[in-house]
Amino acid sequence: DAGVIQSPRHEVTEMGQEVTLRCKPISGHDYLFWYRQTMMRGLELLIYFNNNVPIDDSGMPEDRFSAKMPNASFSTLKIQPSEPRDSAVYFCASRQGAGDTQYFGPGTRLTVL
Amino acid sequence: QQQVKQSPQSLIVQKGGISIINCAYENTAFDYFPWYQQFPGKGPALLIAIRPDVSEKKEGRFTISFNKSAKQFSLHIMDSQPGDSATYFCAASRFKAAGNKLTFGGGTRVLVKP
């Protein structure tokens, strides 16, 4: 299994630009989680999906952030417009059912200038 | 509000020594306590986890100790090796709640000197 796949691995953009991060979960996993990691705030859960349906988006910081999961094998996290304080590493993780293990992708390092 | 507090933020240990990382939680509804290991440039990976029906769980050189009354749990890394140098995160969740969402501690950067 290839594990959770995220793209791009690195993204550098300018303030005000739209950013789209992509995630392919492990096949057969029905839960998908988006996290943000910063030095100041650590690992924060932004949103999670179950069977492609957003269940809890209480961690999404602002309306500038949106996430979609059009099918079981693809999810996006979009930031529009981006701001320098959005600079962070964004992780996608997936899990099978109510099992205990979340499998994380390698992350996307976002830098907003 | 940080619901899981982790300490220390960093530690340095000699090869063969014991690394100890502590976590405290506030929500008494939490009943699942995993530890994740993260190497530079990689995503976190599950290392070991414990449920509150036991006070200790050991897997190889890694041991979780759990104190329900104190709402604390810790990770002990015995015979620490340079390959254990990584950032370690404790987490907590309500295992059977919707989504089993993890709340992470702030992380501990461990450096094992050869």
C-alpha cells in the first residue's frame, strides 16, 4: 500500500493567492482528517470526513478555509485568499472505521509570503 | 483551550539512557491515549497506545504508564538509541465517540546522543 498521498509536498505562494492542497487516503479507509501543524499551536484538527461527508469542521480557522471530498479517494483543502499566518505544515490522515490508528501522509509545507 | 499538556518540550539523552515524556489531560471522558512518533519531514506515525483499563503497556523498548486518578500518562523509552531521535506527541480521545477525534499534546523533541 502506498499510504496516504499528499500533493504538493511544498508550496510557496504570495499573500492573496488561492492555495489548494490535495490528499489521497489509503484505499478502503472511510475517515479522512485534515490537520495543521505549527510551532506555536502544535497539531490541530481542522476538519474530518466520514464516507466523504464532512462531519466536524469546528477546527477550520476562518471562512477562507474550505475542504471537500468529492469521492472516497480524493480530498482537497483550499485557502482563499491565503495569508502569511497560514504558513504551516498541513497533514492529511485516514483511518478505517472506528479503528484506533490514523495514518498520516507526509504533509504539505505551505509558505505564504 | 489546550486539553492535553505535554512536557518537556525537548530532552537530550545519552545512548542507552531512559527518555521520559509526560502528559496530562483535563477531559475525564477521554479513554484512548496514543503516542505518535514523527521524524523530520514525515507525518506522525502511531507508536503505542493504551486504554484506561490497564495501568501500563509495553511494546519492545517503549512503555506507556497510565494514572487515571491523576489524569496523567507517560512514555518511557528504555535503552534509547540514536534512531529514536524524533518528536513524540501524546494524544487523547473518546474512543467510541463520533470520529474518535485526537487531541494532541504540544510535542517533545528527543535527541539521543551516541
